[in-house]
Amino acid sequence: MLHGQLIWWYQDGQKKEEVNFLQGERDGFAWWWYPDGGKNGVADISNGLGKITLFFAAGSIYVATNLSNLVPNIWEHISKNL
């Protein structure tokens, strides 16, 4: 069971994703970056509720939404599209 911070990296060493886990579930802040280091997204999730904001590569907001019990589907979609 995952607990604590988990970080994924691009092959060139650039950080790709940083996520916090609490008893096997994503919880707290999560961040995603484009390969060039630009911010791809940020989320603040607790108990299946929270907010996620995704950004265009140029830095403007693509979408910002509140989440309600959608976390498993959202995380799967984000992870596949990073």
C-alpha cells in the first residue's frame, strides 16, 4: 500500500509527476509537468473531493474544475495523457 510522496521522472531527468498518497489513495496535492518543465496541472484532493487545474503548454488554464468522487477516473485519464 502506497503511503507518502511518489515522484515520476522523464527519461531526461525532468520531473513529470509528484503525488501524495494516504493509505493507498491519492490525497493532498499533486503536480504534473510538461517535458520542457512547464506546469501541466495541479490538484488538491482529499477523500475523493477537491479541485484540479490543467494548463496549456503556454501556461494559460485549460480547465479548472471541482471534483466529487471522480478521482479514480480522473487520475487514470491524467496519467495516460501526460
